[in-house]
Amino acid sequence: MAAETGVLPQYALPDVPGRVTRVRRALLRFVRTKPLGTFGAAVVIVFILMAAFPGLFTSRDPDLQFLSERKLGPSGEHWFGTDQLGRDLYARIVYGARTSILIGFGVVVVSAAIATFMGVISGYFGGWFDIAVQRLVDIGIALPGLIFIILFVTSLRDVPVQGSEVPVILRIILSVGLLVSVGSSRVIRSAALTVKQNQYIEAARVVGAGDWRIIRSHILPNVLAVVIVGASIQIGGAVLIESSLAFLGYGVPPPTASWGRMISDARQELVHAPHLAIFPGLAIFLAVYSFNMLGDAIRDVLDPRLRGSR
């Protein structure tokens, strides 16, 4: 018909400028209403850049030793001083971000995947299956966390994978992810139970939708906000757990830079060289605080009941 009348059909083009404008306004509103969340986001971005591109922040080798420059205080040449082996402390903190950020995000990926699967399946199907899963969750919550992680990390060390032992970073990610997912699955289960009671779920069953289609099309999209909020807050906790393990000697092996190991190595020097513990401690504090502030801000944005809060 369009060809006969000589009028070309009109196709709806994506409103790219309008979408960019909405995103810009949303970001400006976030900056204005969530100053602590904005601060957390800025610091998190800096730490992620440190982990991905440490060469942008320092040109020094974090493992290069100068025994004649041991335990020097902060100066123009060494911003954070040097450690017991004469290594530049600022460079080691920059490279240590790679370990903490990698483990933090790895833990969140593992825990979010396991918790979402357990919580959604348990909440949707209910009955005896729900009871069995929740008893397993109770057992997981009752386990002493740090002891479980240490036992898991040390046990997997003797399991060969392609002729070599499992990398310690992978062991930490799996152990902490499993532990964190247990508690998170209960929160996601509650959200799935709430979504399950909605009328559109019954309507989907009436028109012949199967269980897995309902889960994929209706349950998962509606619990996604809960998963995102939980994951954003858990990263800070994962960074803190990794630092605790490194402090106890179960983290990445030396000479790999790790904030927790730096504090552990500085225990004997707190009186004569307190900067050896102060700067790594500040890095851990800043990372955990920033992730928590960002997670709280994301929760306020995604939760309709809190969107008007400051």
C-alpha cells in the first residue's frame, strides 16, 4: 500500500538522545540525593582501576627490594614509606587492590548464583522440598564461618587439578561464596514467596506456562533487585574476610601483595614503624566502607519504599 501511494513507511527509531538525557538526569539525581553513595562509587571505581591497571597509579615494582632502605617513613620518594624488605609500600597497596577486588567480586558472583538458585527454587516449589533446603540452610548458618573457610581452603590444597593444586584465590572465592550464599538464599526465598502470591503467576499457570517458564519469566526478574542489593553489600564483607585470612596466614602466598598480610607482617613493628600497618589498614577500611555506602545507596534506589529517603 505504501508503494502504491508513494509514501515510505515510517519506522520508529530508538530515542538515543532521550535515553542519554534520562541516564544523565538519573546520575545527577543520585549524586544530589546520595552523597555518601556517590563517594563510595568514586572510591570503588578508583580501586577497580587499581586492580585492573596498577601501572596507571605507580611505576614501581611492588616486589623490588632495597635492604638499605628498610622501614623508611613516608617521603616524597616513597609516599607511604617502605616495608621490612625495603619495598615501596604505596606500590604494594596499589597491587594489593588486585587481590582484594578480584576475591570480592568473585565471591559475589559465586554466592549470588548459588543463593539465587536455592532461594528461588525453594520458595517457588515449597512443600517438602522447601523444608529440606531450609534445613540445609540452617546447618550452613550454624557453621562457624572462619573455621569453615580455613578448613575448606586447606582441604582443597591437596586436591590436584590438572597436575597442580587449586589456586588459593579460587579456594577463597569458593569457600567464602558458599558460606555467604547460605544466608542470602533465605532473603531471596522470602522475595520469591512474595512474588509467587501475585495473581499474574496464577494467570500464567492458567494459560499453560510451565514451572520453569514462570520462574524464568516472572520470579527471577522480580527478585533481581534483592540479588543486586545483597551482592553490592557483600563485596565489602568479602574484602574484609580475605584480609582476615591473609592476616592469619591463609591468604595468597608471598611475595604477592595483600593488604591483610601487610598488616600481619607489621605486627612486630607497630612501635618503631607504625606506618607499615596504618596505610594497609586505611586501604581495607576505605574499601569496605565505600562498598557498604554504595550498596546502601543502591538499596535505596531499587527499593520503592526507600526511594524518597536520603
